[in-house]
Amino acid sequence: MILDGELDPQDVVRAHLEAIDRLDGRIHAYIHVDRGATTTRGVTLAVKDSQPVKGMPYTYATASWRDRVAEEDAIPVARARTAGLAVLGKTNLPELAAAIGTTNTLFPPTQNPWRQGFTPGGSSGGSAAAVAAGMCTVALGGDTGGSIRIPASCCGIVGMRPTPDRIPSEEVDVTVLQSRGPMTRTVADARFLFSIMSATGQPAPGPTRARRVGVTYARADAPCAYACRRAADALADAGHDVEEIEWNPDPVAEGYGTVRRASMASFPADLSTFGPGIQKLAAEGRGLTAMNYFHAFESATDAANRAVGVPLQTRFDFILTPTLGLLPMKIEEVPPFLGEAWARYVQFVLPVTFARTPAISIPAGLHDGLPVGVQLVGRFAEEYDLLDLAEELEDMPGFGFQQPPEVSE
């Protein structure tokens, strides 16, 4: 409509500002909104507050940086501005992005647009909630241990974790596992935002062929497993070769616990200002030796390569799993970071992180009125192939974005 002159690009900004005024007093997705944002493209972007946007708060949801304001844009944000997107504001996250919910001591807890009192997931929960509620066109998230894919599944949207560094970062990542990626309502929008932020183009399409897909839903809660089986059946019915694979996520979760403690201890902030849970984990991180870290990283990476990397290089084009092992839960029931229940929740996203391969969460319907997602995993740096299969699955009955009834007019 904008290209045809039927819609003013600024009308999109105004519509999203109106949605924020109407909904965000209840959802609390944003921690800052730029009411003067402008666009030539008719697209608005929300940015997770772990990434800098010039002139906007840059708190990382920790008291040490309560008053910090970014002096420059993150690289993908700068690329988005150049492409004509409006940077609408910053979105909420847990302190230091270290949780699978979105609560902190600085801002109200972010609510799931599907049900008040339920978590939107984390740590990119504010971005996911803003997209699901129609308070922006697209959003930028960050994913180390599942922080794009978890809230995408919880809020019923598309969330892609690209191969690390495909979307550049100006930050030092001590874990070398972080990835920035798009959070959107459709795979087409994820493709659009990824192409801008990665400065890459869609390769020329190759011949259509059946793909080999490894699938697992071992140890997932029944609704999550059922969604994955439906996706596997749909892909098989479309002519793809689907085969079950083994899955052992426990060594990955154990190793990640050590790696993440070390990363929290490395934040250039006053640890005494952290919340009690983060203080404890950061203190444990400061007690680690270099050999503790290397052994944990090696063990987790080895297990991830056996589960994900080697099968993708030798037998399969893609892997299909539930995104999460459990359904979205009440905010007060979100399991503590790095605990046993947390490990069950992230059992499908975490091995993908250590395999350093791209993955995308696709909405796969509802259970008891709450979203369920499935995860497709692709080969290293082959995001566009992954997006192609994700778009094919999204078009099948029972998959794709639905508008939460609590935010509709």
C-alpha cells in the first residue's frame, strides 16, 4: 500500500503508538518509546534493551545502569535506520538477560499477550510481547541460551537465531555463543529483517527437492511433543524424508551453567547492585578457574555437535524439535535460571546454541489457549534455506501466527 501511494509510512508509526497507548499499560513490553520515530519504509522496529540505540536508555535491566543512555546504535539498528525503518523503542528483559522470564527490579514484569499473569518467556520477552500484541512491525532480540526462540514460542510468533555473528555485534561476547536475530509475525518478515541486518541477499533458488529432516521430541511435555509430531507429519506428507534421532541435552545444560556463570561475572558493572539470584551466580562465576571454563565449554560443545552438528553434516538437511520442553507458565512459576526445571524447559534450544547453527521457532497452534512452537534447525550459515523450509511449514494448516484475542479490538 505504501509503494502504491495508498498509505503514508508515518501512519504505521501512529498506529503502533496507538496500540502501545492502548495495550502496554497492561503488557509492559516497552521500557522506552520514541514518539518522534520516523520511517520511510512503513516498518517499525522494537529493540531489546541489551542492545544500544543512540539516545535511548541502555539499562540491561540492572540497577548499575539504570540511568545509562546509549551513545551509538548497535550495528543492526544502524542498518535498520539506513533501510528506512523507524526505531520505535526499547523492550524489557530480565536482569543481564539471565532468565527465561521477563522480570527485573527496574520495570514491571512483562505479561504474555495471550494471558495476563503468564510469562512471555525470556530473555527477549519484551520484544516478543510487542510483536505478538501488534505494538511494532518487527523486533530485534538476542539469543545465547534460547532467548529469541523461548519467547517466540511462548508468545506465538516467529523468532530466528541466526548463526552467531551473521548479524554483527559491537559488544565483546565472552561466551562466543550470542546471536542477534529477528522476531516477527511471519517468516517473510523474518527474512526481510534478517537480510537488512546481516547485509545479505536471498540466494538464487535451487531446484525443489525433498529434504531429509531429523526429528526428536524426547522428554517433552505432551502438548509440546504433539505439536512436533504434527509438524513432522506435515513435512512428511509434503514429501520430505523424516526420521527420528537421538537427543541427550543434559551435558549441554551442565556445561552452559558454568559458561553462563562466568559470563555474568564478567559484566563491567558493580556486582553488589545485582539482584540476589544474579549476585549468587556471578559470585560462583568469579570462583571458576580457566580450566573449569574450558572443560565445561568443551563438554557442552562435544555433546551439542553429536546431537546437532554431526547429523546435519552427515545425514540431514534440517532437524525438527519442539521449541520448548514445557508450556508457558505463570510468571511466579518460571523456574530459576540454570536449575533443573530450567534445563528441562530449554532442552531443545540449548544444544543448538552450542552447535552454532541457525534455528527458527514457528507457531504451531495452541494448547489450552496458550501458544506452542516448534523449532527448525539448519546448517551453519544457511539461514535462507532454513527460512525456505520454515515458510513451507508456516503455510501448512495449524501453523503460523494467530492474533491473541486479549489484544484484538
